[in-house]
Amino acid sequence: MPRTPAAIARRLGQHLQRADEAQAAPDAPILVHRETFRLPRAQAGATARAFLERYPESAYRTRIESWRLLDNGLVEFTMRRLPQVG
């Protein structure tokens, strides 16, 4: 099994896609947690940093899934992570 960064990224992407598809089933267990925030720009940055510190990418595959700047000046973003075990 190749251990190149591209191969690892491809396998991780496939795993996350299967997790999303499994979560879409009505009786499926929760495989990925998502939280959406709408905050002023400075507070959005601080919240995202705190979220990443609380759920490190290496342990929870935490990431900012999407973000956009709203007309009222707020930033809307969705954080995604794996659930805590135990």
C-alpha cells in the first residue's frame, strides 16, 4: 500500500465521503459532527481557533468545512469533526 501524501489524502477523502453517505441514512449512527456559526469577523477567527485547539486536526480530523461572508458583515462557517470516543 503506497504511503505517499497523495495516496493518503485520496484514501482519507474516500473514507470521509463514505462516512457522509452513511450518515445520510436515517438510522445511521452519527459519524461526523458539524457546527455552524454566524459571528463578526474577529470573533469568528477566535472561535475557529478555539475549536481547532479543542479538537485537534490530528485526533478529530477537524476542519472548516465551508465559510462565507454575509451581507450584514457576519461570517458564517461550519466546523466539522469526528465524534469524541469514550
